[in-house]
Amino acid sequence: MGKIYENQTITQEAFLEAGMYGIEYFECTIERCNLFEQELNDCIFFNCIFKNCDLSMCKLTNTQMNDIKFENCKIMGVDFSRCPGFLFEVNFVDCILDFCSFEKLKMANTSFRKCSMKGVDLVGTQLQNTLFDQVNLEEATFSNTNLKEANLSTAYNFIISPTQNNIKKAVFSENNLSGLLHEFSISIV
């Protein structure tokens, strides 16, 4: 078993010193770390905050993420679906999540605020009661996605099929209805 860090601020040097396999982080703040293409396999992150980090193309095989907040992070091309679904809980503020995969994860009550989510895979994802606040969902893939009671009123550039996804009681605005009607070839003027 690797090291355990509790209530600490983790910097680039600490990550390099500890290695990145089997480490446990409890209530830590991970700041300004460049983890581009790193492997964080079999790690545990519990009640942690990532601030100003680059996790692009990071490998998260069997890494637990419970009550994690990402702030102002670049997280492009990360396959979160490789994380165990049990207790998986993440929230994002001012992050670039382009080309990430959340396929088939249970993510009810998640918050995405001021994020770019271009090309994100949300196939089969459980996103009940999730907030998409000022989120760019250009070319995001929604299929068999549960968006029941989700709030997409300020989300934009999405195409969501009402016949292939659960959007019961989801919230949209008049400005983004065209993303729901795309498959019907209906124009809104």
C-alpha cells in the first residue's frame, strides 16, 4: 500500500515524491500540479479539491473519486468511466473537460459550472438533478442518458434527442430549445 496524505496541500513536488500508484488522499487540496498523461492508478481521493491543475490525458484506472471538486482545471481526454462507480462524486467549476468520458457512471446531483464539455461521452450516464450552468456541450454524445430533473437552462450547443434520453422534468430555456428539436428537422425562428 502507498502513502496516505490527510489535510495537506499537495504540490507537484509531493506528487513526484510519493509516486502515483496506490496513494490515498483525504481532505487534501491539490494545487498547480501538471499531471498530463500521468497514471493515477489504484489511488483514493476523498473530499479533495483540485485547483489549477492539468490532468489532461490522465489515466485513472481503478481510482476512487469521492466528493471531489475541480476548480479551474484542464482535464481533456480523461476516461472517468474507468473509476469505480461506487461512491463516485465529482463537481466541476471553470474546467475544460473536452473529450472526457463519463459513460455509464452514476452522477446524480453533479454540478458543472462554466465548463467546456466539447465532445464529451455521456452515453448511459445517470445525471438526474444535475446542473449544467453555462456549459458548452458542443458535440457531446447523449444516448440513453438520464437527465431527469437536470437543469440545462444556461447550457448551449447541445443536441439531445428527447426520444433517446430521459428528459422528464428537465429544465431548458427558450434560447436552447433548438438542441432538443434537431432530430425533428424543426426550425425555430
